Amino acid sequence: MSKRAFITGVTGQDGSYLAELLLGKGYQVHGLVRRTSSISRSRIDHLHVDAHDPDARFFLHYGDLTDSSRLRDLFAEVEPEEVYNLGAQSHVRVSFDEPVFSVTVDALGALNVLEAVRHMKTPARFYQASSSEMYGKVAAVPQDENTPLHPRSPYACAKVYAHYQTLNYREAYGLFACSGILFNHESPRRGESFVTRKITRAAARIKLGLQNKLYLGNLDAKRDWGYAPDYVEAMWRMLQHPTADDYVVATGETHSVREFLEESFSHLGLKWSSHVEVDPSFERPSEVDILLGDPTKVREVLGWKPRVTFRELARIMVDADLEAARKEAAGL
Ligand code: NAP
Ligand code: F7E
């Protein structure tokens, strides 16, 4: 019988790549989806198989991270061997606008999942989507698993809470619970309001004359940007290891927003400075200036390393957005 995995956040960037990875490994994959007035499952549409098909291995269940009883019922019914908690209000800037909602989903939601796992007949292995945002006002460069945390947003504070609850459930109840401290990772499936995707989409649309200007916030911020499909593999590897632990997942390189602009626009023969204007409304009340991860542990213990370089990442995203912009221009 195939192994069963449960993914919260399956409709998101990482959830969709992780579902693909697990299905490719022969897993039966169950995902949590929110009821919305119009269906937003474009990232997983291609995985859909009629649930009545005897060969179906991908199943979706309505639910919400804030609904603890639903999570308990679902885990009792599905009995997954692995649970990946990727669901979150994941936008840092938005978490300043909606702090209570963001913290309810990202902090208490994670606790709800941990509690539901703890109450399973045979508790599943658990993965928590922790974040480099937890380092915030960084105490050291580069950051590794021992770098002190100094969160700088409601989002980051919520992730710190969930991170420590993951450790606590491991120590208190002996759960196989891992926290992956993932640095920024991007792809053509990245949400359109995150800076990389905002840039690559704009570059493609500017190239085809569909827009002329791009408004951004802080161009000096530096991030350690990797490729999302590489990163979901690190999540899976964490749950296959004999012991549960916490890992930084990063490339070990940092680049500014300005450098990402340069890579993306120059790939299309465009000069970014002719199109970009700074709009302070995209700045945050408190910024994280520089993130740079040290991936030594994940490389040495799990044998994981990133496959896609910074330049390749920008090009993959620009090429995908150019294809989408061509369809848009053709009215398709
Ligand atoms: P994403 O694209 O924003 O996806 C978030 C997912 O969470 C979506 O499927 C969303 O569902 C779901 N969700 C939101 N609120 C929910 C709720 N109340 N109940 C159930 N599901 C809910 O995020 P991502 O980039 O894939 O990131 C995955 C996880 O890793 C997140 O926890 C994020 O905070 C964390 N993380 C991301 C990065 C990164 O660079 N991408 C780095 C470190 C950590 P809808 O589709 O219905 O909105
Ligand atoms: O911002 C700057 C912004 O929103 C990156 C999430 O996945 O990664 C992500 O969080 C940088 C920041 O990502 C704009 O100020 C400038 O310094 O793409 P972002 P993020 O905040 O780093 C972490 C690891 C997560 O865990 C999160 O879930 O770019 N920036 N101008 C801008 N950012 C945005 N969004 N929009 C701008 O116009």
C-alpha cells in the first residue's frame, strides 16, 4: 500500500510542488483546501484525477487551519504517515495590515495541526514550514540553526511561535517533528505580489507593451533566493531521516532586489531603471535588511543542495512570464 501524506497549503506554491514530488514517489497525497467563493486551484489543476477513479492518489478535503476539530477528524480518517504544514498567510507586508488574522492562521493554525497529529492513533511525522524571516534583525551573517531569532513582523513572530511549538512537541511528546527554516524560494508559481514574481511578470509585460511602469518598495533589501522545486525536496528528506531535527535550507548566496531587477530585465534586453519607480507604500514598518543562509547542515546530514543558480532562477521565471504575457497579448 502506498504511503499517505497530508499537505496543508496544497494550493500554494510549495504545496503544489510538494504534491507533485510525492505523487512521483508513489505516495497517496491528501490536501487541505479552503472553501472560497470562486475556486483558486490553478497550481494543482493538472494533478486532479476523479476521486472515484480506482487509480486516484490525489484527494482534496475542505478545511481550515483555524478549525481544530476538522483537522483532528481528517487525520483520524486519512491516517497519514507524514503531515506537511505549509498553509499560512505568507505575505510579510500583509501581516502588518492583518496581524490578528495572520497570527491566528500561522501560529495557532500550526498548533492546531500539532495537536491533531498528537491525537492520532499513530502520530504522523510532522513538518513545519518555518522561515528565515524569524532571523529578522539579524544577529549574525550568515544565519544557521543556532543564530538567535529577532522577528520583525507579525508574520515572523507567528512563525517563531510555531517553530518553538514544533520543538516543544518533539521534546514533550516525542513527536517526530521537524522545522525547516527555509530562506526565500521562488518559481513561476510564486504569488504575483512577492517581489521576484512582481518583477518577472512586469518585465515580460513591459517587453510586450502590456504595461510601462513597475512600482516597488525597498530596492536595497537582500535575500537568499532559491528555486521552490529544489526546496520541497529538502522538506521530504527531513521526514525520511532516522531522527527529527531542524534545518536551514538556503543557497548560501545573497542578492539585492536591485540585482534581481538587473538579471530579469537584462534577460529581455530591457533597462530596468527606465521602468521602475519607488512607491513608499510598498515599504514595511520594519524591514529585514539582509538574509543569507548557511546550508552546511542540510547538505552534510541530508545530502541536499540547490540545483538552480540565482541567474537561472530569474531566467526561468522571466521565460514563464513571457509565455503568459504572449497569451495575454493574444487574448487567449
Ligand atoms: P503560498 O503560496 O502563499 O501558499 C499558502 C497556502 O496556505 C495556500 O494554499 C493557502 O490557501 C493556504 N492557506 C492560507 N490560509 C489558510 C487557512 N487559514 N487554512 C488553510 N490553508 C490556508 O505560500 P508558499 O510560498 O507556498 O509557502 C508555503 C509555506 O512556507 C508557508 O507557510 C510560508 O509561510 C512558508 N515559507 C515560505 C517561504 C517562501 O519563500 N516561499 C520561505 C519560508 C517559509 P489559498 O490558496 O486558499 O489561499
Ligand atoms: O519581499 C522587498 C521587501 O515579499 C522581499 C515570503 O515567502 O520569504 C517571503 O517574504 C524583499 C523585502 O518576500 C517590493 O521589502 C521591495 O525586503 O518577496 P517578498 P519576503 O518578505 O522576504 C520569506 C522567507 C517568507 O517566509 C515569506 O512567507 O523585497 N520589496 N519592493 C518588495 N516586496 C514586495 N512584496 N513588493 C514590493 O513591491
